[in-house]
Amino acid sequence: MKKFSRAVSGAAVVGIATVLAGAAATSAEAAPPPVQRLHPDRGAAGMTYKIGTIYQNSNGDGARIEWYGGAQCDAEVTGAADYAEISLSQEDFDNRTSSLNDYANCDTALYQFDNFEGEHTSDPGSPYFNAGPGSPYNLSGWNDRASSIKWD
């Protein structure tokens, strides 16, 4: 997986802190990279691609979290995820996501519980879907259900 960072809007964030240190890997895929919390609108060195944005309310309204990475996703949804957030509770977004966007050739998979457990969003043969960079994708069947997220 690639290293990435996230920017938080609607919450005060001071400095940069690692929030995914030592995440355990499953035998099927590698551990996600460490995630850095950043002040809104401040990029980290080498984090030039916006990967995804989740919003508290439908239509992209309310508080949001944006993730940035050093490379685009590889578009191969058969392997390990390119980017992952093991728990949305870090910024009080657990079960509070109502819409999202994905960027940089990434597709998104949402999971019901932390650590990519429980039900997940799905397209035939893959847990990933392409929300795209346009108008935010409203999560009608997944409104306020996501606890972890992956991009590939």
C-alpha cells in the first residue's frame, strides 16, 4: 500500500500525528500505511493526489475528511488496497458518512465495522465502486453505516 495523509474540515486539528501505527496485517493483504492527521488545506510533502473525501451529510454538506496520497490508485481491484482507513472513529466519523467522492483513479469500498469487518459495499465481483470526482455520491443504502474505508 501507498502512504497517505488526510485533512479534516469541521474539527480543530493541531499538528501531525500518526493514527494507524502498527495496524495488523491479514494473510490476504498487507497492513495499511500510517495515516497522518493534517490541518485543513495543508498538504504533506509528496502528498499531491487527492484520494477521497467523505461528508457528514448528503450532497457533500457538513463536516468532511479528505485523504491525500503520493500516487494514484493502480486500478487493480484484485490485489491489496492502495489506501485504507482502518477506523473512521478517529475523527468522530464512525457511522456518520452520508456522501463521498473518490479521485486519482481510485474506487471506494466501505465497511460496516472497523478493521474492514462486516458487510461492505459491492459491485459484482468486487467490494469497490467508483463514486467519481463530480457531484458527491449519496450513500442511500449506506447512509451513516460506514466504520472503515479502502481505496483501490
